[in-house]
Amino acid sequence: MSDISSLNPKRVFHYFEKISQIPRGSGNQDGISEFCENFAKEHSLDYYRDSANNVIIYKEASSGYENSEPVVLQGHLDMVCQKTTDSDIDFEKDSLKLYVDGDYLRAEGTTLGADDGIAVAMILSILEDKSIPHPPIEAVFTTDEEIGMIGAMKLDFSKISGKKMVNIDSEEENILTVSCAGGSDFKITIPCGRQVVRGKLFKVTIRGLKGGHSGVMINAGRVNADILAGRILNHITDNFDVSLVKINGGDKGNAIPLFCEFEFVCEDFENVYDNLRKYADLVTEEICLREPDVSIDISECQMSEYECVDKESFEKLITSLSVLPNGVMEMSSSIENLVETSLNLGILETKENQITLHYTLRSNIMSALEFLEKRLLRFTKSFGLASETFGHYPAWEYCHNSKVQKLYSEIYRRHTGKDIKVCAIHAGLECGVFASGIQDFDCISIGPDIHSIHTTEEKLSISSTKRIYEVILDFLEKSR
């Protein structure tokens, strides 16, 4: 292990080491918020801490910048806590064990928490340094970003006067993020009665699909196991009289389901298996280039009596799975290759008296998200189904004339000799929350290279951290 204190920028890595000694998993940020509060007191800086443990620290402008507009520097305090099977760390009370591996900083047996600890460390270093020229700074540290941007959603934006913000929560130094998706959850409930049916039970299991994040991977051609199950059920009901016992697939609303299993009963079962096997093979061949590891297993059980979903409810389920949209709805006309609007059926679940379909909706344009919700609502009303929408978070819409974007791009080019890549992401960032709460807000999201975030392989590039920190300092100097 190398000495962290030998790394540059020294004060950035000093503070990163300091905060790595404080437990700060999502939902457990009292300690890190108190640390930021005490930092403000020790450096005679005004601060504000709210009931959600968000902390804002204010630093007055350096000489010559008194009339400049404030700049907001922002990052989140929480980290995702993952550990290897042989790690004995207690994330509620233990420090992370940092070590240097070539150009990378890592943690022994755990996530590193560079997402987003490096932002906190950079901002604290800037707040501490009295030698750097800068406009007024409002440093905003939010909580529980990783579990739904909860802190940002509770933030009192009247405490922020700045309209220019640098969010330091991106993981590739050569990418400048300028837009992100907003989203919501939409749950459809199909009430169902039960009827006893005698026949042979068939179980169909779909597994081996790639799955993936329903935002960033929605345009990658990944097959949704729940939708595939609906396709197979649609085929089998076109050819045979069958009754559904249950269907379950996916376990996260924001993930493309990689497995699904359903059971049905058929009284006239003689030809069912052969027909189903041929269709499963046909579908497998159709998607094998996209999903090379997919398997569709079919098993038979004995003749017996089974409690099955009533025919009307079963028909509503098949219609929903066959007719409702899923996947990419619209591509952006402003940013090349950006998915603008999408939805994903993430969870399909059968209970005793109901079947639920849980969709995650996303759009980089809020009006498009609202229209998508209305489309789903109209369908559910026409079929007499119950539905609810919840978990809303705002989009950060692309700004065509962003001064912050232009200045940062120019400074990055001067420091690296390279053009930065301007991108948008089809996932959520806190920038969307800030932009919805502050009028005429102009912001960007940047950060040093961090690999394998949210995993025990997470690592932070030391050289990239130095470059990005120097770019941020230059950005502040040029922000008159």
C-alpha cells in the first residue's frame, strides 16, 4: 500500500481520505453531514444544514470577484456500500481501507465511494484554499442521491442564489453531461378471481437474458423477459385452451428483466408441449444474436386440479403484455443517439387476487413523459384496470445557449488539447432537481475517470482527478 498523502492534489486526497473514515452509506449520513458542518465552522464559513442532512457552505468572492455571479459546486454525500464475500467491514461504523494501485485509488474489499466522495473532497479543498481566485461559491452537499435523490428533492432552493452550477457526479473526464432524463413509476393492477381447472400443469422458465439498466441500456437491443413471456402466452392461447396459474418476472423497476417464469394448465394437453417447444425454439433462434445465452425451459407436471386465474383477467393480461408499448418510444432530435423517451416493464408479479405490471418511465422532455403516462392511463381506464403513478423526478432539459457549457469546454480544451464530448444521459441526475427548482438555471455535470462504480472493483484515476481539479480551478477563475 502506498501513502495516500503523497498523491496530488494533496488537499483533495487529504479530504478524500478523511471522509473515507466516516460511514456514509445511503440512509446513514449524520456523520458526514456533521463533518461538513464542522468544516464550515472551523473555516469561519457561513453554512446551512437542513433536516434531510443536506449541507450548503458559502464562501465569499476573492478580491476582484465581488461583483461576479455566484457559482454552485455540487456533489452528494452518500455512497453505495458493497463488499466482497470475505470482507468483514461493518459499513455502519468502520472506515474504508484505501490503497494505491498504479494510477488508481481503490478500497480493500469494498466500493471506494469515489461516487461521489471525490466531489466532496474537491469542493472542500476549494473552500479551504484562500489563494485561488473565484466568484462567490455556494457548495451544496446533498444526501441519499443513490436511493432516489431524496436529499435534493427536499432541498430549500431559496437558500441558493447562484444560477450557474457545476455538478461533479460524472465518471468520464472527457464527457460533459448537459441533460438527463426525468422519470416516474407506473403500476397497473389486474384484479383476478380464481377458478379450479383440472389438467396438466406446464411450467415455462425464461432465463439467461442480459438484462441491464432500463435507462442507459434501453437502446441496446436487450430482450425483456416479461414481454417475451407475454409473446409466448399469446401464441399458446391462440392455439390451445389454457388457464394461467401464475406469472412472475423481474425484481427491479429500473432494470430490464432477465428472467420470467409462468405456469399454465391445459385440459387438452396432447399437442401442447411439442407446439410450445417449436415456438420457443423459433423465438430463441430469432433473438440469439442479441441474447446468445437465452434459454426457454419447459417442464410438465402431473394431472391434477389447480387454482387458476379467471379467463377474463387472463385475457386482460395477455392484451396488456401484447399491446402496451415497451422500450424506446422517441429518439432526441437535439442530441445524436440519445434516447429521449422510453418505458420498461420491470416487474411482473402474481398474487392471490391480482397481477401487477410495474413500469419505469423516462424522458429527457417532461411534456413527453406526461403524455406517455396519459397513454397508459387511457389504456387502463378503457379496460377497467387500476393504475397509479408515483416516484416522479424531473428531467434536466438540454440548454442550447449554455454559457457554463461553453466556458468549461474551452477550458478543458486548453488544459488537455482535446475537445470534450457533449452528452446527455437517459437516466436521472440531481441536475434535473436543481433545474426544476431554480429559474434560468445553467449547469453541467463533470468528473474524473471512475471505473466500475457501485461494485467492489471501483477505482478512481489519480491523474484524471488532478486534471479535472485543475480545470475546475481555471473555470472558477474565468467565471467573472
